[in-house]
Amino acid sequence: MNKIQIAGLGAGDLDQLPLGIYRLLKGADRLFLRTKEHPVVKQLEEEGLSYQSFDDIYEKHDQFEAVYEEITEVLFNEATKRDIIYAVPGHPLIAEKTVQLLLDGSGERGIEVTVEGGQSFLDALFTAVRVDPIDGFQLLDGTSMRPEDIQIRQHIIIGQVYDQMVASDVKLTLMEKYPDDYEITVVTAAGSSGEKISTIPLFELDRQPFLDNLTSVYVPPVITRDLTMKEFSTLRGIIADLRGPNGCPWDKKQTHLSLKKYLIEESYELLDAIDRDDIDDMIEELGDVLLQVMLHAQIGEDDGMFSIDDVLESISEKMIRRHPHVFGETDAENADEVVANWEQIKAEEKGSPLNSMSLLDQIEKGLPALLRAYEVQKAASKVGFDWGNAEEAMKKVREETKEFQEELAKQEGRGQLEELGDLLFAVVNAARLAKIHPEEALQATNEKFYRRFTFIEKKVKESGRPFDDFSLEELDEYWNEAKKQGK
């Protein structure tokens, strides 16, 4: 079995290269380099080192994955002919994708792959920035960073920041977590005679003139709470403190039952912000709704029953389970098919096939009456129990209006309650068939009434007379005036 020996060129110049690696490189019969752009290579060239580099492959491809795959393929093909040595910057097992591809594919190819070692750039980099990573650190790839990967309370090292384009992407990603002027340190050729260190504000990262394949970025941990307000863990800690021994008396005495009304109130305030298309209010009201979720989760954790982790796990699993057209093999061509799949999966989760349940059992019983009426009518319409159109449904509205008027004349409370309920139900039916959501329609009318009544209040105040001095006819004139002004 032929062999590929992988050696690390270290982080800097020849003085940092371990003696064993130096001898391996000098004695190599067939040596390949991922890149020749490294201080050690220039010094070894002066000693007559012979090698083949893969720098030209980088020019052929737009994606790094394709580059790494081609390098791996070339190395495996060469190894079928003889033993070879492959050298990479730093340590072979740190930020070296080709090494991982070689290790993963060695068994299938029948090639023995060994890692001979080398000095990591991390030692020299931590020395350069003078920090102890014992508090925890992250090593991230500058070519594939995501905001959700960043742990801002830890030391962060970002490698492969080798040009302005990568630096710009790194900068923009970091700016989603840090202030634009947050101080970072750019280090090139750490530990070598050509070491360059520059501490700069984040927004200047892609303006540095000495970015190359030996450049890394160090981001110090955030140590003040005011810079962590976008972190979920910060909110979780705040809620825990509020319910902790030294927390807020009001928060500490709340229960799942006592908080119910606040969840409803905050939800409706969010709906109002959405109706007004007020982005700032939407942000605030979404936060208030999230606060209710967090309080319930903290109560669950305090009682030893569940935590926010269980809530997150539950909803994540449900979203994956109920979207097999996204995360599985099921197809869904349109929104109707998505809904059908969702209902079938939901029924199976409850332990009953969809066709063994009442269609109305799928409607949540805790919905407000207006919304529940809308949903039960929709469910019944799926099997044809429905009016043909809104005009046909309006005949029922007129019929129920007459019956309600009859009950009003009798002055009998129970009958009035039932007939008013029938009338409202019929109106919801007509609205649904007209493709008008009754909740949205009623909310719009509530807002319209608010605008016009506050206009009346303003006029009354301007008159200097109390409300009691005005007749209904006079107030109605103000109402009509508001109406004419488009209020």
C-alpha cells in the first residue's frame, strides 16, 4: 500500500519548523505543496528544495470546494504510483480541508495517509495578541462564516482572511454581532520575522494592505452586557434574574394562570402594530410576546418541569416533521398540498388517522369565538357543507336578523343571546365566502370608530362645552364631518 505523508509547514519562517519536519521535506523524493506562498518555502528554495505546488488550481475554480477536490484527486492519483509527501501551511489538522478529504477517502482508495505533524499558527497567534485561550475560544473559517456561529463572549480567531474580498465578508458578518467600531486585531505571519500586528476598529478590516494567506483576525470577547443585547442567552439570563432570589416581586409571584391574560393582550397589541404597518412597534410588540414565552418557560424551569430548551426542541422537531416537502422526500406543489400534509401529520401525531376524527376536532377550542367560528366554517366547507357564495350566505344573515329582532321584541334574554349568536355566525359565513377575514374587518372598523370618536372629542373640547350639553344629533354632525375628512 502506497503512502501519503502530510506535513505542516508551521506558521512562520524556517526557525519555527520542527527538525523532524525539516528532515522529511529535505529528504522528499516527490513533494507537493498546497501553496508555495509561505515564508518557509522561500527559505527552503534557497537550500535547493524541489516541489510541485497547486497554486494554479486556485485560478481554475470559483469555489474552494472544487479546488480542494481537485487537489485531493491529484494526490491520490500520484500516490498510486509511489509514496508522496504533501505539505500544507500551519498544522495539517487545523483549517485544512484537503487533509480531511484525504483522510476520509484513504480507505476507499487503498492509500495510507499519515499526519506527521507541524506547528499550528494558533500558538504564535495567541502569543502575538497576548491572551490566554483558557476562557474558551472559537476558530472560524473566514471564507464560510455565519452570524449564528459566533459566540461573542469567547475569544475568536478567524483564519483564511487572505484578501480584501474575504475581509469584507468577515467584516459584514461580524457587524451583525458587534459595533462597527469594535476593536479587533489583524495578525499576519504570526511568530515569524515578518510578523505584522495591527489593532483597528472593525469597519477598517477590509482596508488593510497586508492581507495574505498567513493573515488571521482576532476578535476579543465581549465583557459588557450592553453589547450582548442581541444574544438569546442574555434575554434568558435577564428573565432568570427577574425570577431569582433578588429579582422582581411581581415577576416572582407570577404563574402560568396569572400570565394568560397578558399573552392575549400582547398578541392583540402585535396585531394592531401589524395592521398599522408600524415596524418599530412590531419589533417592540414581538418582544413583548417573546417575553411571555420566556416567562412561562422560566416558571417551568423553576418548577423543575421544563425549560426554554425543551420548548425550542419541541418546535424545531415539529417544523421538520410537518414539512417533509422541505426536510424529507415528500412533494408539495402548492400551499393547499402543504396544508393537507400538515393536517394529516398533525392527526397522526394525536394518535388518530385524519378520517377517524371529526373535522371540527382539529379546530383549537381555545380560539376567540369570532376566529373559531371562521375556522369551523372553513373545516365544514371542505366536505361541501357550505353556501355557494356570499350572496347566498347573506340570505341567512337577513333571516337571522329577523329572528333576532323578534327575540328583542319578546325581551327574553336567553333567546336574544342565541339569536344574536346565530346572526354573528351567519355574518362570519358571508364574510368568509366574500374572502374577507371577519377579524380583520372588525379590527378595521374598531380603528375607524376610534379615529372618528376622537375627532368628536376634539371638537367638543374646542367648543368649551361639556359632553352633556351636546345632543346626539349634534355629535352625529361631528361624526359626519370626520367621515367627510376621510377619518
